[in-house]
Amino acid sequence: MPDLEHSLHSHDLGHLRIIAEGWGLDLTAPDVGTALPELVGLLVDSAIVEDILETLSPEALSAISSLLKKKGRIPWVQFTRQFGEVREIGPGRRDRQRPDKEPTSITEVLWYLAIVSRAFFDTSRGSEEFAYIPDDLLPLISKKTPPQGASPLGRAATAKERAYPIPANDHILDHICTLLAARRINQDIANLPENLPPYLNSLLSIAGILGSEGQPNIDATRAHLEAPRGDALLQLAQAWLNSAAHNDLHLVPGLKIEGEWENDPLTTRRIVIRLLDDLPTNTWWNLSAFIADIRRVHPDFQRPAGDYDSWYIKNTETDKYLRGFEHWDDVEGVLIRYLITGPLHWLGFVELAVSDEDTPLSQGVAFRYSGWASAFFDCTVPEGAPVETDPVHLRSDGRVGVPLGAPRSVRYQIARFCRWEPETPHEYRYLFTPTSLERARQQGLEISHLLAILQNYADSVPPNIAKALKQWEMRGTEIRVEPQVILRVGSPKILQALQKTRAARFLGDPLGPTAIIVKTGAEEKVLAALLEMGFMGEISSSY
């Protein structure tokens, strides 16, 4: 970074004298050319730096500490957003009004002491303007003002705010089993349970379980579903923690991303987790207060350049763009809340709590790290994950109940053979039908494989079900129940006469001397033919 002389070379003599006066020094040089080196020589003195630092307010020292933690420089827009602007005043007005005597911001205090300067520097994103401490002052200030330790943001949650805790769980594994089975049999995703989270496709893709076409990778799917629940959850947690492809901002409900701009989801995720790491352990924390303090102290956590105008993000309800820092709560605030109540909770890092039972999970008002979090961060399997040992319940009417505690790999296979029924809080429900069995056969699945699964994992296999499955495998569907339209007439002669008319083509199989099936949609045509024959007929009101 530039030193003091280069930082002040564009300032006039009046500005240099204001700086000297602020330090309690006399500057006698008659022009800038001689005053600038004289002033620099006076300021780069350890004892004088120590004296001036002792006169500064805690707020000013906090601003200096923020710069020191960032190696002496912070983007100008970010620094002034937190510590205030420097008023643009011409030399004449400045010398008359002396803004250094009545500064309106911490930035102005440090500006007129030359502790903070501003300049453009090259970055990976191009040229950006920064607030910085001049290079020859930086080591002197660092010795006397060590960076302040990180203090937790926000506040502890009250007893009311944490009244209804929501423990961390591994239900995401069950949702994934559902999604993978649906994808494997090409079931319409819209027909899946409402509680199936929308982020799963991206999560499974970065974990290598879903391929580029959205279909399960067979080997990766088998390995994931057969792994113990703790290992499977660790796999997902690590994939999310380390992925630059999983873009959380794009998955926030209520936000619509437009345009070709790019954000850095991995860096954003790590910054939020670092801020969480500063919070007291085993302490419920207020979520809204935590978000408010991030806005105050680290507002640009996902926008390093402090750019709030070039990202095109819409609110899906209002269809209005959320541009400018005034929409920080609508974008950054909503993203932080989503990360904590969404992925961090879904994956088991975080427990949530709400003040009453009717509060939606996404509006959780308190949070804390779970007992699994440290294991996930250390890339070790968390202790206490449930073991999948519950048996499958097979009923004599062909219905199958798969408890939440049954092996996921077993449910995945059974789901591919069955029609899906509405689930309950305790089990997934399925039904064997000829259509579902035929679909499974077309995908290369065999009844013998299904029977082996049922023999190994069901509490019992009713003999009639085993017999029916084997019969279907050999002969296919032997019995059909179909709705039909039936014509009933008063005597056999009427039916015989009708069969000799042109309306005979609308008739199906006879059901006796006075009844016959009518092809669907031909009811009116048959009645018209009967009327031409002199017989009145009607369609039953119960039809």
C-alpha cells in the first residue's frame, strides 16, 4: 500500500496543517513541497503514534482494528457504510468550517488524522477503491492497537424464544431415498410428498449420486443407500460444505435470480460458518439479532466489492428487483436465515427452536450447533445416528408398510415394484399392482429378486402374496376389473333384433339373453337405434 508521502501528495497545504494540528504538531513549512516531507517525518514516530491512539474514541479504535484484521485495507464503500462518509468540501470552505473540529463520522476523524487514506488498487475483480492505513504508519499502529478479538454477534435467545426446540435429525436421508426411487421409475416429481425439499437435486448432484441427466448413478446410489445413516449424512454434509457448484442463493425461496452475473457460494458459506463459530457453545442464540449484527459489522459478506446494484434478483411475490443496499434484509438477511434454518438444519449441523408450535420451521427464532456439528467439521461420522433394523410389514391385501427405521436400500427396491400410497408420519406405504409390476419388469427387475427382499426383510410373507407374485410372473395379469356400460332389454327378441341393425358395431360381449356391453361413448347411438325400432330407452341416473 502507499506510504504517507504518496497518500498525501495530492493534498493542499491547508489539509496538511489540519493533520499536523490534529496530532498536536507545529507545521511551519511555507509550501506543500517542503511541508509534506516535514509532516511525514514527524508522524512516523512510535511515541507520537502511541500518544495519538490514546486520544481516540473506542469507536475509532474499532475502525482501526477492523482495518488491521483485513491487513490494513477494506473496500471504501464497505468501510464508509460501517463507519460513515467523509464530506466533500472544497479547500476554502474546509478552512472556514474546519470539519475536523466537528466530525460527522469516525471515517472523518481518521481521515483528518491521515490514519485512513483512500486509493484504487487492482484486484481479481478489477480496480477497486479502498480505505487503507498508509504503509509506514501500519506497523507502528499495529504494535499499539492489536486487532480486537472477535466478539459474538447478536445475543442469547430468551426462554420464550427457545420454548419449542426442534432437534437436528437425519430425515434428509429418507427424502433422498424417495427422490431416487421416483427418478428411477420416472415418476412425476410433482406427485411426490409436499415435504420433499427442493434443494435435493443440487445436493445429490454435487455428491455424485445424480448424474448430469438427473438420473441416479447406479453404483453411487447403491453405496449411499446401503451406507449406515451416519456415514451417508457425513457424505452429504461434506459435499455441501466444500462445493462451489451448490449455489445456496439460487435456492432461497422467494428469490428469483436473473442475468449472467456470478456470486461465490463457497466463500459466502464459509464466512457465515466462521461467524457461527464465534458464538458461545451450547447456547441458544437469537436468529434475528444475529442477522442484524451481521448487517452492521459484516454487511458485504457475500459481495466483496460492496456492489449492490449489478446483481439482478427479484422478489417472486412482488416481481420487483431487489437492488441497492436498502434491500440488504430482503437478500442477504433472507439468505442467512435460509442457510441456518435450511441446509445447516437439514444436514444436522444446527438445532432450531421457536416460540410457539405454530411458527414455521423457516421462521425459527433461535438456534445453536447440534452435537453432530463438530464431527461434520472434522470429517468424522457423528455418533447417535439411528440404525436401520425395522422390518417391513407385508399385508395379505398386497399393501406394504415400510417403517422409517427400515433399511433405505430395501425401501428403494420395494418402491420400484409398487404403486405409491400416501405415507404416514411413521411409515411409507405401497401397493403391488399389475401395472407397477410390469413397469419393474421393463426395467429389468425380477419377481424372484422382490421375493428374496421380502423373505429377508419382511416380518412375514403371506402365502397368498407369494403365490400371486409367482403366478403373475408366469402368466401375467389373469383377472381384470373394468367399468363397463351395460344395456339391459325386456326380452331376448329385442336384443337379437338390435344385433342385426347398423348399431351392432357399438355392441360388445353379451352378458346373457337380455344384457350386452355397450362400447364407451356409444350410449346415445344405441338408444337412437332402439327408438327407430320402436322401443323407448333411457340412461340410468346412477350411471
